[in-house]
Amino acid sequence: MKPVDETWARAVAVVAHPDDLEYGAASTVARWTSQGKDVSYVIATSGEAGIAGMSPAEAGPLREEEERRSAAVVGVNHVEFLGHPDGALEYGLALRRDIAGAIRRLQPEVVLSMNFELTWGEGAVNHADHRAVGLAVLDACRDAANEWVFPEVGPRWGGVQAVYVGGSSTPTHYVDVTEFLERGIASLGEHKAYLEGLGSDFDPAQFLRDRAGYEGMAAGCDLAVLLQHFQV
């Protein structure tokens, strides 16, 4: 397990839903922004189908606002939503085009995304939206670097040095978040309506502490986030 190379200045995190980054990666983002790095969030949907009993028309704007507050806790000021349908994301040209466009606008050196495997751990099926976005992110990084692919969404950007994916079953790198986990927990706590809508005994703070501790053991530090590195 290697530490993530942090000799870069600008990153973009691309995920499917508001709250996806807060289940682990936000602590990493807090560390990076504390170093003066510029991190932006790109969210494929507005999470409008994510709260039982609340209409998408109400839930979408609410979840966008929760995500903006959540991002601010870890030092992220730029959050954009691509407007794809929550729960019905499709891997394909439209999604790749929109993500490639965001990469060209924001010009990151590092892209952060999330698990796009079929499952989480043993048999827990990963959300279809996560699978679609994660794979599209890898392809969109390459698309963004090709001047002949999606020229309508801006001039090429070939500066992506690495993609890191959280929640992978085969992590290769780690980020020590020992000093930043509490900010990550506070970031997740901004998703109040979403967490209340879960209607369960789930303790998000305990979940994040347990996960960071477990991943820290693998990394050789107190608390860590594990990531899989991809070179595109």
C-alpha cells in the first residue's frame, strides 16, 4: 500500500449522488484543501429520488443545498450538478460527454471517484448509478484529452495524471486522514434530510470511524482512506 502522491494542485471529485463523497472520501478532501489544493465536486444527479416520501421536485433542490453545505465543511467551494436522472443513470455517450466537459472546464490533475464494481464486499450489490458513473469517469478522462472526441464541450484537457477510486475491493494507495476524519464526519452530518429519511439505527459517525480505523490498519496509520489508482 502506497501513500497517494500529493504533488499536484487541482482535483475534481466526480460521483453519482449528493452524499456519495461523504461516506469516506470527504476526509481525504479535507486533508487536500488544508494543503491549499483546489478541489471541485461534480455530481451526476441531484439525488432527487433518494428520500422516501419526499417528491423529487422537493428532494432535488434540498439535496443540492445539503451537498453545497457539506462540501464547504471540507473546503470545497465549487459544486456542480450535471442533471442526469437519479436512479436511472445510464453509462453511455451522454454521461461521458458531460463528465468530459466538466474535466475540460475544471482542468484537474487528479480525479477522484468511487467504486464501480458490481458489489460492496460480500454480496452487497452496488447501486447501478455508482457503476455507471465510475466507469464513465475513467473513459471521460481519456475523452477529455482527445481533441476529436466531444469537441463541442470545450478544448481538450490532457492534464489528468491519475484517477483514484474509493471503496474498491483492490485498493493500491492510501491517504492518512487521522487529523481530518472529524471534518469528514461533520461533512456527512450536513445531509440531515437524507440521513433522517433513511429511518434506521445507522450511525454515520461510527461507520466512518470504524471504516477509517480498519483501513488505517491496512495502511499502517491510525486512520486512512484506501483508494485504487488508475492511469488514464
